[in-house]
Amino acid sequence: MTNSSDFRPVALEHASRLINHGPTVLVTSADGSRRNIMAAAWSMPVEFTPPRIAVVIDKHTYTRELIAKTGTFAICIPGTALVDLTYAVGSASGRDLDKFAHCGIDAKAGPVLGMPVIEGGCSAWLECRLIPERHTEDAYDTCFAEVVAAAADARVFVNGHWTFDSGNAALHTIHHLGGGNFVSAGNTIRARA
Ligand SMILES: Cc1cc2nc3c(=O)[nH]c(=O)nc-3n(C[C@H](O)[C@H](O)[C@H](O)COP(=O)(O)O)c2cc1C
């Protein structure tokens, strides 16, 4: 399991690299005492500086309802140890239960927006402020946001780069193939200049 003490801030100009390779993520949200978490396979960076991202969040989800109210959310990037949890929070709605309590998820408040961020079992997180774009939200369920804080586990993300190797396999990101099947990130390979 990840130790929260291994998390270090990520410079905002490197935040896009956290989701550049298309990991399945956990979208967390909170409105006062109500908090929620869902899985999302469809997210991507759209700008380096300021760091902006896009994530598809279906308009029928409870997550979308909370984000519409607060204009804030967080993205947590689960490692292979959280594959079952990722599938579970993507298969039930927070309208019906508190998934944090139900799944025993330990979260802390993010430093800028106070969104729930998860470090145990995750390799990174990003706090995000919604950039309201009514058309893309309504027509394509695509929500744009600016990343205002980010952190990553230094055992797997160092100096702005993922370092996936056999020594940190539990922190490798997971990628949804569909139907509850996932593949984990493999070892890092470097292209020649
Ligand atoms: C692996 C996985 C990936 C998913 N990816 C997305 C996604 O990219 N966008 C989306 O809107 N829903 C996605 N879902 C479905 C939501 O996670 C699901 O509707 C969830 O129950 C919504 O929870 P909520 O109502 O508590 O917000 C995914 C589900 C799984 C299991």
C-alpha cells in the first residue's frame, strides 16, 4: 500500500503528465458534508500552462450534481491495488450510499479547494476548478477544469516524470479495457532523441 508520507507536490507545469497516458481515474467531489467518488476512464490534458484537463462525467451522475453546485472536484489516480475499489465506485451511485464509508476509503482535504484526495493506494491526485462550458457539458458530458494543485507518490513520479518499473508495480496506473477488465502501465521505455 502507498504511504501518504511519500506524496510530494507536483509543479503545475508538470500536472498534465499525470494523466497524459490515459489512466482510469477516481473523480471525487464534495458539497459541505456530502462527498462522493466515481470512476472515469475518459479524461485527458488539454493545456500545459495553466494546466487544464477535460473529463467526461455523465450528466446523470451524482458527481455531476455536486460539481455543478461547487464548481470543484479532484482527480485521484489509483494504482493496481485499487482496481476492485475503482470498479466498485464506478458501479454504484453516491445518491444511494456514501461510497467513502461503504468502501472504507481514507481521504484528506486537498490544500487549495478542500476536495477529498486519496493517497493510500493512489499514485497521484489533482485538485481541479471547473471551467464552466455549458455547451460541452450539456452536449457531450465533457467538463473542462483548471488544475490548481497536484501531488504524486515520489516512488513512482519524480522530477515531472512517471518511473514505472518492477519495483513499484502496486503504484502502476490502471487503464480500463471495458467490462471490468483493466491493464496496468508497464515499464517505462525511453525514445532516442
Ligand atoms: C472503469 C469505469 C470507468 C468509467 N468511466 C466513466 C467515465 O469516463 N465517465 C462517466 O461519466 N462514467 C464513467 N463510469 C461510470 C461511473 O463511474 C458511474 O456511473 C458511477 O456510478 C457514477 O457515480 P455517482 O452517481 O456516484 O457519481 C465508469 C465506470 C467504470 C467502472
